[in-house]
Amino acid sequence: MLQILLLEDDEVLAETLIELLESENFVVTHVDDGEKALDTTFSHQYDLFLFDVNVAHLNGFELLKSLRESGDKTPTIFITALTDIASLSHGFEVGADDYIKKPFDFDELLVRINALLRKSYHSYSEKIQAGEFSFSIEKEELYHGNNFIALSPSELKITKLLFQNLNATLQKEILLEYLGDGKEMSEGSLRVHINKLRKIGLPITTIKRIGYRLASS
């Protein structure tokens, strides 16, 4: 399931958002200040950040600026009461992908989240094709034709990254970092998972000394 890091210091709003997002099958990690959010990103990989701006210790703008400078490209939406053009402009300058002003309708937020997730897969469609296989972005599920294929957590992580980088070479170092989720992982383990995905039939090509590539056809 898709993982969201929510930075929000309004307890009532946070509880409401968590309930609504979990009802849409998102997994939500909630923190109430910027330093906690930064620490959390060091130990866990997320599919989306939802950041309030005016929070303690490290505001949302400073947090995202730090993350972007460290190379973190996780799609990010600011949720904030700041409505002036200068704040809006600054939010995009530090690396935001979208910006929604409080108070907002949850359905609008959900539309923006799903659109941004599709964008992270370089797709305007909810499903991405790779030969006879398709990957559902919103459900995070792999299909062969109309048949659902069950994957282990590690296999799903690899599949997600391959579909996000369809037709491009994905460096093995990136895969190892993503799979390890803050822990060290061996190249041997990675090869085992890749081979299991190949047995399913996914057209994964090894790019010698670099990494792997999933072709769309």
C-alpha cells in the first residue's frame, strides 16, 4: 500500500486526515514537527509527503528545502493556511509539487494526491503497461492480463521502482537503498528478487555493471 508521511500539528485535522486517508487504503505516518519528519525520512521510504508549513522546530519550507538538497525527490503537497502569493511562490521554489490551501475539501486533496502519484510514474493513466503486464498505481498491484499477481513486500518495491522508471535503466544502488529502507542489503538478495520477478514473466533486462531495465514492450 502507498505510504504517506503527514506533517501536521493540528491534532484534530491530523486525526481526520489519517482516518480519511486510511479509508482510501493509504498507510499514514504522522508527525507534528519538522525535525521529527526529517528524522523519519532517514529511516523510511515514502511515496508522498503531505506537509503543513507553520510547524515547530523546522517549518515545512525549510524541511522540504533540506530534503530536496539531499536528493530526496518524493512527491510533496503543502497543506497550509498561508494564502499569499509570496508563500505560494516560495513553496514551489523549495521543491513542492502541489499546494492546497486550508480549509480544503478532502475529495479535492484525494484528486491531487492521485494525480501526483500518476505523475511520479510519468503516466496520465491509473495503470501502466509493460508487455502483457500492467501495474495499478493507486492499488499498487501487478496484473498479467486480468490476473492479479501476488508479490512479496520486496518484490513489490522492486516492481514499483521499475514501473516508475519504465524504459530507463535503474541503477542497482538505488534499488538496494530503497529495498534496505535504512538497512544494508546485499546484491545477492537483489538478484534473487529480480530472478523471481523474471520467472513471473516480467521483461527485466540486466544492464551489465549498472542495473536493470523494464521495457514497455
